[in-house]
Amino acid sequence: MKAGNFPGKWAALAYAGLGITGLAFTAAPASALESRTYVMWWFAQAAYSQDGDCGPGGINPKMVDQFVPNLKRLGYTGQQIEEIMKSGGRGDDDDGGPGGWETQKLRQIMETRARVEGKPVNAFMHPAAVIDPMLKTVVGKYAYGFNLDGKGADDATAFEDPQTHEKGVDNQLFRALGCVEAYRGTLENDNTYWSFMWMSQKDVTPAWLITLEGEDLSKDGPVTISMTRALEPPRYNGGGDPRADMTFREDSDPRTRGNVFKGQIKNGVVTIAEDSAHLHLMQDQLTYPEFDLGKFHVRWTLNADGSLNGLIGGYQPIDQTYFAIGQSGQVREGTGLAPELPGIYHAMRRMADGEPDPKTGLRLSISATYHLKAVPAFMVPAKEMVEARARAVGGVTPTAGSR
């Protein structure tokens, strides 16, 4: 019997052997559902960058090449710009020795290039108050994702998925970010920004857990999909590869209780079989304190080695994504992880395709797709979460303790 795949009463014995207490198990009837839990060990924006997909001239320039255009938009004269750039951007009070950013005139100008009532304010806190630099966006044909709006092939502005070749795919976040160097990549070679962020947080951020439940998960058929958060982060081996078959305690935070969805398995691929699904989870406090995807979709492959990998997608609030990208402000812009940060915000607003706000008419969410990888795990369910899932699936309590 495969480790962790314990049906019925054997689950109780397995957890008792691990010293896990406070859970009540009963012998499962012959018709008990099979359950598998996975822990996510990799997470990044799904990109499909290809040569030429940003049109003539290639991708957007680096931040250092955007200083002069920004100064011109702010109304500086040619002579003033020449003086600022000739001095390396340093103010008159800088003697050329070591000093902090506050002695650098150019950085001060860039940081306060937003204008509110005619006064300079922090550009990263007020990106909408910065003149839109009109960053280039992806004009290529392909992107990973899902047909979220139902228009399908009739939507001439949408993408084609390079895996499934479905047309009408909505992934405007990739369109908005895909011509910025730090966000270019593929599923095989994830982009610089998201790789940096995940590697920075993976050992301290509570893990996401995925549970699939159905009559026989090795066959086609309906399945219940649950997503929740653990109290512990994912575990890794010395070489950095994920450690499978570890035990995680489920977080009982009520904000993660509603993530139960009707799905199906077909040819070893898991998808969601409902149109109004909404995912709400928390991740790292410095990336996604809250993570929402409306019209939530998944496409996960169940691999022969027991692992799971694939895509999640839906409409995501722009403010969540902007915080994830720009919460360090000038640091992100200066290091190249988010060059021309207010411009990125404007690009997301221009590309936004979620439902318009009923009061303002503004579209404040954007279609997005993320790539995740997961390995088998055990989960100790929180009592409150078991009860919530039971209500979500019509009062049937899932089999506890199986993987």
C-alpha cells in the first residue's frame, strides 16, 4: 500500500502512530471516497514569452533608460535634464562620497513623480497619479490560461493556449507584464521576478494544500477539490527538491473555509466543473496577504510519480497584484524587478478585463494565470474546516486522514 493512502479505519491507526490526537475516526463503509492531499512547493505567474511577441523594437527599456522620458513628462527642460543626468543624478549637497538615497536628486524626483493637486507625492503609493508612460504590452498570439468570459474563438483580442490550443484564452496579466524583462519566461524557465519572490518566501510562508476526493482518483469521473492553508511551510530536501509525504496541520482561519469546488478528472487531468467558483486564500504577507481569483479555473495533471502540476486562473483584483509587485517601491524599481513601477500599474489598468464596478464602471480586476507544482502530503484537518467542507458538499463529511 502506498505511503499515506490509508482508507477508513487504517487512517486512525496511522495518525495514532504519528502521535496525532484530537481527531475522531470511524471505520469507513465500502463506498468510502478516495482522498489525496498535495502540498504546493512551487508557485509563479504563468508566462509564455516568445521572440517577437512585443512587436517592433522588442521589450520595454530598462529603468535607467526611462529616466529622461520621465523627466520630460514632468516638464523639466532639456538643460535641466542634462544637468541632472550629467551629475549622475546627485544633488548639490552630495560631495561624491558614500551617502544614502536622500542625497540623490534623481532618485528623489523619480520617487515623487506622482502629482496630487499639483504637488509631488510618492509615485509608488499613488501610481494612478503618475503620467502613464505607455509601456509596451504583449502582442503575441499565445498565452497559458482559460476562457473565462465564455467568448471563446469569437474573442479576437484573446490568446490561444499553447498546450490545449483552446482559443479565447483570457490572461491579460501576462499581456500587461510580458514585455518587462523581469516577467518574461516559460513554464520550464519561470520568470525572474516570481522565481525571486518564491525562493525568498518558500521556507517561511505557510503552505497551500490541495485535496482531491472521488470514488476512484485513477479513473475519469467527478471529484471534489479543496484548497486550504497549512500552519507550516513546505519542506525541502538538502538539494532544494520538495520533500513528499510530510504531515501538515490545517490552518483553521475562517478566511480560508470556502474553497471547495466541484471538479472532474478526465484522462488524468483535473478541471473545475462550475462557472461561479471563487478562490480566496492568504499567502505571504509581503507578496499576497490575500489572494483572490474570481471565475476560478484549474487544469492540473496527475503525474505517474504521484505529484501534481498545472495552472490556476481567474480574475484577480489589480490592487493585489500591484502590491505583490511593488510593495518595496523604489527598491523594486531600482533593482530591475519592477522597472517603471507606476507604468506597470497603468498597463494592468489598461489591460483589465474583469467585471466593471457597478458604481464607477471601472474594471478593477484582471485575468491572470499561475503555475504551481505540488507533491503528496498528509493533512491533519482542523475541526472547523471539516465541518465547513461537509456543508459545502451537502452534509457528507469527507473521509479523514487519507491522502
